[in-house]
Amino acid sequence: MIHPYYFETLVQPTLLSLFSVQTSSLKRNVRKTLSGRKPSPDRVSPQLSTIPLSIKMNYYSTNNNSPKVDFKEATIKGLAPDNGLYFPESIPTLPAEFFANIKSYSKEEIAFKVIQPYVGDAIPAEELQRIVNETINFDFPLVQVTDDIFSLELYHGPTLAFKDVGARFMSRCLGYFVNGSLTNAGTGVRPKVTVLVGTSGDTGGAVANGFYNVDGVEVVILYPSGKVSSIQELQLTTLGKNIRALQVNGSFDDCQHLVKQAFADADLNSQLFLTSANSINVARWLPQQFYYFFAYQQWANKEQPPVVCVPSGNFGNICAGLMAHRSGLPIKHFIAATNANNIVPQYFATQHYEPKPAVATISNAMDVGNPSNFVRILEIFEQQFENLKNVVSSVSISDDETKAVLKAVYEQQNYLLDTHGAVAYAALQHWLADNEDDKGIILETAHPVKFYDVVEPIIGEKVPMPQSVENLLDKEKKSVVMDVDYESLKSILMGAT
């Protein structure tokens, strides 16, 4: 049954008049920005707002040289024509009553209320509720590890990684758009959509699973050869049918660059209906806010909001958390925990953003030398470093410290982290050492079995293997090996038509 407060505030039309959209007519002042560029004088800063159930949400490009679009078009396009990322024109704020009563809502009610303003009228409420329900039909437990550290386990979905949420939500949204309203003008024929995605590990498996056998959708996944775990590789190379895997002789940054080249290729896009399923896509990125609301719902001491530490590679996850914070979610502080790929920690130290080639680590899903979503974080804080550093800090953790923390937590607390969770745990420990009154949450983003070949030598034991993983071990890997060459990618994509 729908909670009465949820029904009244979201569904009952007579109460829609209580909501309003606040938009600012003030222009941004020309000023030095975090990214080294100046904002366009005609761009309006995203404002906090409360939004009616059926109002249209528009998205602008972070490069500010493309037309605004609605949620549907932003999802289908993936990347803006000017190669910018789409960002919502306004950020909804949730009423105080919502947070005061959050424990009484189901997670489906919470997720719908969070995501609906971003979708606007692009998907009917009943259909969106179905999509949300299917997206989060597994658990998100908050587990106490020590007196001061809790772990939000995000690996209970079908591919044992946090990216299941974004991939499932996006696949269902795109399936609705393709099957419900995308037709070639004058013919009534639905076009085939090609989803192009680069992965550093978990994205590939989650996208493959989320889009598997979706009618009218072909999926092409690029992954760096030798730089994903054996389980991750099996998850993205063994499904077949509408899922194709390209094994690239390069890094994740190379894969990401090839994907961006494809979206910028006018000739290719005139012949293919191309979209992305990386966290650059708003339908992959925005539902990641759910995690943070689910964590707060389970947080016992609402009078003392938690510090939240997020293992960060492409920075889509923590960026979603910061959107939730701007919407009113009580979080004391965010920590972006990186591995040796320390571009963002260096930025916080120098205020100079300098991408670098990615280096390989044991937390491979975070091996990113140029995080795509960091530009969105700059948008959230309106390019103001002082505002950003008051809410977020960032720290780099070495492989040696990652191994030591993973081993110590297992031996002392009987809790098994994966390598990415161990990076977050170490970073949170550093914070708590300097802030003794705080308590914190790490986001445990993947099941340790996905990295058993790294974890088992550290703990000296076998990692228990879920049945879903055992079923993969005897399957045949199918992938196409290619060099970092855009013309080769284009030829493969054209051959898929």
C-alpha cells in the first residue's frame, strides 16, 4: 500500500499546486572557474526547486553549446552534440517532512519520489513506478563493521556490483522510449538503437545484464584488455545475442575516448541510432542517488548525520550523492576515495585539474585518469572551490594500504571487503582519526568474489562463490580484439547495422 503522505504529495492532483519551480533570472558573474574556463554570460546557474509531478525537466550541456533537451532526449543522446555532459536545469529539493518520515516509506516510494522530478513528463507515473520497482528489487543493507564505520552493501543485484541500479534503470527507460514512441517519420518502423559503452570493469557486466535481450537494442562494450578481473570479463563476454564485447589493447581512458569519438562522428550518427550507457548518461547517473537515501533511511542517529566515503573512479557515484545532498539529504561530509589515479586529490591540493594516463591498480574499476563526471561536480558547486571543499574532500590510497586494510578488517572484524571498498575504508579511517566525534559510511560497491584472484591471496582463504558466479565459469568468452583505433571501431559498429 502507498504511504498516505507519499500519495498526497506525489499523486493527488489537488495538492500539486503546493509545488512550485523556482528559477533564477540572475546571470552568473564572470569569474575564474574551477575548470579554468569562464561560464557563458547567458547560462543560468542550476537552482534548488520543488517540482510538480508532471512538469518537464530540461537538461543543458556542460559545454553550453547545445540546445536544451528533456529527459527522454538526454537519455537517447547520451552525450550532448558539443561533447558536453547533460545536467539538469534545476535541482529539486525535498520537503523536510520527507526526511522526518523517511523510515516509514518503502524503498520503492523513496526512489520514485527522488527520481520523478528529473524524469518529468517523459515517462508516465505508473510506468516510471514499474521501472523503479524492477530496478531496485534487491537489498541494500547498511552493515555495522565497527562502532564508527558502517558499510552500505551495493552488491546484492544480478551482477554483484553497484552499477546494477543505473544499468537496470536506464535499460528500462530506453526500452520504454524505443518500444513506445521512437519511430522513423512516415514509416512507423522502430529504429534499432546501438548502446555504446566503455568499461573499467563493473559497468560492462551491469549494462550487458540490464540490456540483455531488450528488443530493438544492440549493445557494444569496450573494455581494456588485461585490466578487468576474470569474473568481470566473463560477465560482459558470455551473454551473446544482442551483447558484443570489444577487447581493446589499451586503457579504460582509451576506451572512453573511442566512445566519445563515435558520438562526435556526424557520419556515423547519421547512419546509427547511437546512445551511451556510461555514467555520462543521465539515466545511468541520476538513479545512483537512491543509495544515499537508502543509507540515511537505515542510519540510526538522525541527529548526527554520517560522513560518507565513496570509492571513486569516473566520479558518477559520488556526483549522484552530491545531487542528493543538494536536494536536502542530511550528509555531514563526502570523501572521494581514489587509488593511485589521484587526479582529483591533486586538484584539491593545487586547484589545478590535470588529467593523466591511467595506471593499473588492484582496484581496477577506479583506474581512471580523466574522470568524466567531475565536470558535473563543478556544476553542482557553481564552479566555486570554497563551496566544494566545504562539502567534499579527496584522498588517494596506495595498493599496499588497500591490501593491509582489507586483511586487517577481515581478521579483526570478520568483515570481507573488496578492493574498492577497502580503498574507501582506509580513506574513512584517515578522516575519523582527525574527527573523533564523527561516524561514517563506506559504499561497498562490489562483491569480493568479483576480485577473488586479488582478495584470496590477501586473506589466505577462498572467497565464497555465489551460484550466479559459478554458472559463469564454464561459459565461453566471446570478444573481438582491437587496437586503439577509431576507424576500426567505426567499421565494427557499421557492420552491426
